[in-house]
Amino acid sequence: MGRIKPGPEAALFDHYNGRMRPPLAVTEFAEARGSAAEIRRREGEALLAALAPSTLAVALDLGGAAPGSEGLAAMLVRWQDAGRPLAFLIGGAEGLDPAVLARAEASLSLGPLTWPHFLVRGLLAEQLYRAQMIREGHPYHRPWRP
């Protein structure tokens, strides 16, 4: 949700997305206005309308699974092995609508802290890049480090 403007959040995403093979495709939607419930509903409708029926949707949600980097790499392998388009759904400031969470086949949390949705984009890109490096046995990920 939202159209990211040039700045540190965009640069963080661009940095890690530039390393990804293939790079991530991003679809941005205008943030809705109204009450919190109305915003979630409108933004949820936009997200759901953009998903093909075959898409494996993963919601970024505080209540989702919070695997370590190796666990995420294993999840990503399973999701990609499903042979379906994969979409990570990042809500706006009000979070994801219950309809989006119901449509998602998985939900993923970046931990118990609350992150701004534009920062989540960069954090997710870094973790997806890290997952690629784990799968390739590249030393970018150092599992012996805390």
C-alpha cells in the first residue's frame, strides 16, 4: 500500500532488490482515506483485485509466523516449488483487512515490533535476498552469528 517516494526507504528496497535474481516486481496502490475500517476495506479490495486466482498470497502481518532466516528460506523453497505466482502483501498504516488475511495462504511476521509499511518493503527484500543466498550456500548469511 502506498507509493514510495525517493528517500532512504526506497533506497533500502532498491539496494536489495538490485541484488535479487530475478528482481522483485512491485505493484503500488494509493492509500485509501476514511475511518480505519474503511481504509482497510478499500485497500484490501485493491490488493485482492490485483491477485490472480492461482497466486500464492503471503500476508505480512504481526500475527504471522516469525521464522528465522533459515526457516524463511525453507518456506520460500516450498512456496516456489508450488509452481504458482507468489505475492507478498504489505498493508498500509491501518494493516490488512480480514478479507486479505483470509485469502492469504500464509502469513509472515517480521517480529513483534511495529514497522512502517515502507520500511517493511526493504526489510522483506533483504530477507528474500538472504534466503536466496542461503539456498546458494553463499557466505552472505552467517548462521553462526547472533
